[in-house]
Amino acid sequence: MFSIVFLSALQAFSVTGSPVEVRNSPITLPMTRRLAFSNITDLLRHDEARLAAFGAYSTHDPRDFDTPRHLVVPLKHTDVGDTFSDYTVNVRIGNSPTTYNLIVNSASAITWIGAGLPYLSRTGVDTRQPVGVNYGYGSFQGTIFIDELNIGDVERLTISGMVFGVASTSQNIAADGVLGIGPSSSSRGTLRNFPLGTIQTVTERLLVQGAITRPIVGIFFQPLVENQVINGEICFGGTNPSMHNKHITYIDVTTIAPSSQHWGINQRITLGNIAILPTTAGVVDSGCNFLYLAADAYERYRTATGGILNPANGLLQITLEQYYQLSPLVFHIDMRGYKLGRNAQIWPRFLNYSINGGNNDIFLIVKALATPTGSGLDFINGRPFLQRFYTVFDGSKGRIGFSRTPYTDAETN
């Protein structure tokens, strides 16, 4: 009720009366990546933050280690400063000439700025409503404003009456803020005076204005390649057919909490013919650097692969012989299996320096959650999964879709 009544009243301050013009041609812009993290500790702290946002934790404390109408915006994969890696887009707000670099976050619905560059627009409305999000490793506290927001300098991605946060304080957010593309339910509890209220996302606002016809977000990540900066894109209102196979298979968002509060699904996992995880609930997330399994499922994976825990980085290490014997890791989602081949299951070797590994060492990208199967969040399909399968977050029908890409079977790692 809050998002319908209270926020509708707030958004009325800055919504113009001009009619909405909808054009059919898609628009594509690049995403940027920066790989500047200094060591494995940074990556693990980053993922601990993501897990905390879902109410989950890994077994390792990182301190222990050293063709509808649609719009396509390219994403940048960034390692901001010395802390972690993420994908970002550029955003402008109001009449300010400032361009803000925002982390694309599928775990949260809140969009906010102020962690880096200040809010300078004179056209915004200060609602005096306090807002805050704790991401685990990072957080922000601030105030809700309403202003015009533009994504990627694309005219059709100009949003009138956008509700967003302006940080008065923030911690460990090494960008200017966050662009939230999570379901609106994930904003519940972020408004201090309205703890049960939700905030309209950028996708919902684009739908209201007629810029898109469906509240759908398509995500494409290419596996990391050395010296490549532009390697992803985000598509509002549909998908980019050039980045995936024609067929997209959808599954309803799970009803099992806490995964149901995010982009959660039910799936089971096998390694070849070996059962790793029974059908259970978990989350699809664009931010985690690794794949996470319930503690008991992780042990079955470790045993099946023969991996040995490397004390320098907390990752399972295998030999070259074991690598060539590694079976596909299959994610059984609804009636279809999505296979991560052996190359997709390992850490990119050109980045071994960042995790205390030798040039020819082989590390697996599967890590353990602290809880056993049955917690309601028994896996996180992180970036290694999204780098191999186009992913569609469909808010109109409460479902998530997947499709193969040209890089599903790439031998890049």
C-alpha cells in the first residue's frame, strides 16, 4: 500500500504532464569492468556482503585469508579501487552535469547516490524520509529524493519522478552508489518510517512512463578476458536476441523464504551422474564472484572433484589430470539442464595472481555456505553462472529465464 499511495504522491512532484513517446528500436550501450582488487580477501569480503544481504553466510570468514520494446545498456565490469569487482553503468540526475558511476545490484531494489560524488541537482525534491541499506560489507544511510534520472545518456532511459536515496553517510561502497534492479519486495525494511513499504524500481518507473512495455531486465555477462573492459550489458523491457539463443526457458520465482524475497528459484544440481544438491531454493545473483552451495552439497562436490582446500585462498585446488576428468556441473531448473563445463568451473587463470596462486594452478569457483540443505537459501548462482547463460528477470510474471549464449562453452578460463 505504501508504494502505491505514499510514493505515488511523492513522484507527483516531478512528473511532467507531457505525453510519453515510445520508440521500437533497441538501444545498446557498453558496461565497464575494472580488475583492481589486491587479493582474495577483497573478493571474499565482497561476497560476504552479498551473502549477508540474502541472510546467508559462507563457511569462511574472509579475514582468515590473505522482441518487445526494449532498451539495452552495455555494462562495465569494475573492480572499484582495491576492494572488489562489480559491473557498473553511468547515470545522470536532474540538472547536474555530474555523471555518477553506479553498481548494478540485482539483490536490492534501491537506487542511490552520494557514496562518491555529491548530489548537486537543483531540481530534486527532498522528501525528508530517511532510508538506509546494509549490504553486509557496505552500507548507506540517507534521505529519499525525487528527481529526473537518466541511464547511460540514452533519451528513452530518462525517468521522470524517480525515487532514490542520497547518502549522508556510506561505508565500503567504492563507487558513487547503486542502481537497484532487484524485485521491489527487496526494498521492504529500508524506509525507517515505513518499514513495510516498498519503493518503485527503475524498471517499474520505465514501465509506468511507457518507455518499456514489460518490467523485464535481461542481463548478459561475457566470461572475463584479460585486458577487456566492456564485457556485459543490461536490457530493459526485454532481451537482446543477438546475445542469446532464440529459446528462453522460464521458471517461477520460488515461494520458499528467504529466497522468495529476492530473485530466487528452485533447482537441483548434479556433477555428471553424481547428485550434489537435491531440489531446493536459492538465489540468482549478479554480484557474487563465486558459486555457493549448502555446506553438505559443497562437501559432496569436493569429494567428487577430489579438490583440496588451498589454505592461502580458501578455494578448492585440483591437478591438471583432475581438470581433464572434471564432469559438467549441471543445474537442473524446471525440466532443463544448464551445464557448466570444466572450464566454466575454474577461476580465470590470468587472475591467479590475485588469489595467491601460481600461473598454472587450477582453482574451482564453488564455495560453501555456512548452513546445510533446507535453510531456504541453499545455493547462490553467482557470476560464474551468469557469464555462461543469459538471464532474464521478469517482474511482470514473477519468473526468471535462462538461455545459452555464444560464450556458454567458451574455453576462456
